[in-house]
Amino acid sequence: MSEAPILSLQNVDARYGAAHVVQDVSFDVWADPVCVIGRNGMGKTSLCRAIMNLDPPAASGTILLDGVPISGLPPHAIARAGIGYVPQGRRLFPSLSVDEHLRMVKTARVGRWSPAAVYDLFPRLSERKKVSATQLSGGEQQMLAIGRALLLQPRLLLMDEPSEGLAPRIVEELIETLKGFVSEGVGVLLIEQNLGVATSVAERLVVMVAGTVFTETTASEVVNSPELQQRFLGVTPQESASEHA
């Protein structure tokens, strides 16, 4: 394969003081989505923050976006280079309305996403343009966080636990939305503990244990193996079945 991967992580490390939270992580994201799975406290969110250079500051290694180094750039420059970050907990501004969140995002990148296009994708946001972000439901807040990231015309969507706290019906809508992005050529790197979401969006799974990449596997293998579900996520067969329901 001659062209560069959308995202390449090479020997990425990150520390919080003496705590070595991300250790020598290396993998590539090509056109097909990738999901990073693992139990709580395994370094998944720290990996996201290292990619975006948000925190911890003591991050090292090489990060390439379409073959271009972005390691060490300020977070806003990484976003403008083409990574749309949807953080865990959405991180919306309580003082801003839905429309103000979308109107504040500016980028020199050219693409199809505009506030009007986001409203077309998420009609419920269009109905609540003047509403404060704190008055939205969890699903609506996630729509707004995704819409905000799309306005950067991202080459890659980096999403940290996007299904967290959402009702099953909204999770199903989220899965279909993510599949749509992939079909349009947007890369997806998903951090997810919900096995149903992880295996519905991505066939390729990267398993993190204690800050390292323990192994790579496939959705097909994990779905068909209660032993792997328990080993990687602490999920019982009953819990796994309910996630797919």
C-alpha cells in the first residue's frame, strides 16, 4: 500500500508526573474505522489527549496525519490540521446555545460541513437552535459535540466513549451516523467500552491494557468469544447480549 495511513501512531508515550499512562503505543488508522477497547483505567482517554496534545504535556513519540507530523503542535493546530475530537463527556459550553456552538467554529479547510449541513444531519438540533447546551438531552448533546467536530472538515474523527450515558435507541442512531461518515471517506478512531457499539462500527479492534497495546483482534473474534469479552472488557456473556439487543 503506497499511500500513507490517515493516522499513524509510532511509539507514543505519555505521563502524568511519574505515572506512565501511555506506553509505546503504535498502530495505524486507514480508511476502515478502528476501535480501541479496554477496561477503565487502561489509558484509552490518555491516548486521545496525547494525540490532541491536550494533556499530559509529557507526551513523546511520532504522530502523523496523512503522513504529516502533528506531534507537539498546539491542540487548535491539530484540530485545524484535520482531527475532529469528540471528547468524553462532550465538553460543551453551558453559556452558549446550540447555534452559538456551531457558529463559533472556523477553519480554513474546505469541505461539505456547515451549520446548515449539521442541522440537516441532526434535525433535532435545528429545532433547538436557541437552547442552551445544558438543557439538551444526552443524545442531543452528543449530536452537538459531533456536529461541532464536523465543522472542522475533519480527515479523522477521534471519539472518546461517544455512547456513554445514551439510551439504546440513540446509540443505534449513533452507530448508523458513524457508518455514514466512514462511507464518505472520513477516518474514525473510536474509544469505546460498549462492545455492541465497538463491534458494530469497527471490525478492527485495538486492545489496551495498562497503557499499552496488548493485542489487535477483530470484532468477529470478540463477539464469538465470551472468554475474550471477559478478558479484555470484564463483560459477562449476559451483558454482551444486552448490548447487542
